[in-house]
Amino acid sequence: MIQLPRETRELLIRYILEAGVDKDAFERKVLAITQPEIRSTAMTIAQQLRQEGRQEGRQEGLQKGLQKGLQKGLQEGILEALLIRFGQVPQGLREAVEAICDEARLRNLHKASIQAASLEEFTRSL
């Protein structure tokens, strides 16, 4: 491996790490490498990939959090509209609205909560 150009070594190591290889075992082997240049290259790439994985995880978590917040806001908007218009929201209806996760459906229900003439009419739109 030491005879390979640095770019080729990096490509090979990236391929190995991204190809579903047991990364812990690979890292143990990297630590056992005696040539400092190869060891340094392998460790640097492994660290970069770990950092990329962390960043992707944070991004995914942020996206899920935003989606959950939007869903919760729509649910609360529906329930608030029903409460203002009809004075009460039965627990079963509240639970039914809180169980809905689809954003488009929640948006339609929000419109229905404003336009429905009664709780019964709104319930039919569920």
C-alpha cells in the first residue's frame, strides 16, 4: 500500500470504509499499521467519515424535529379552532386529531375546523 500514490490510497481507504466493512475491525488494523504516512492517511479519512456521519445524523435529527414541530402546531391549531368555535373538544376527538401525522391531511382538517358548521360535521371530515 505504501507504493500506491497518496490519492489512490485515499480512494481505496474511502471505498473500504464506505462499503459496509466492519469499521471497528478496520480501525484496529489501521492502528496496527507501522508506516506513519499510511496510518495517518487512514486515520484522517476515518475521522472525516465519522464527522460526516455525525453531521448527517444531526441534519436528520433537525429535520425530524422540525417535521414533528410542524405536525404538533397543526394539531394544536385544529384543536384551538374547534375550542374557540364550539366551546369544547371531546377527548376522543382530541385524541383522533393528535393521532394524525400526515401534514396535508392536518392542513385540510385545519380548514375544516374553521369551516365546519358543527363538531359533528368536522368529525365526518376525519
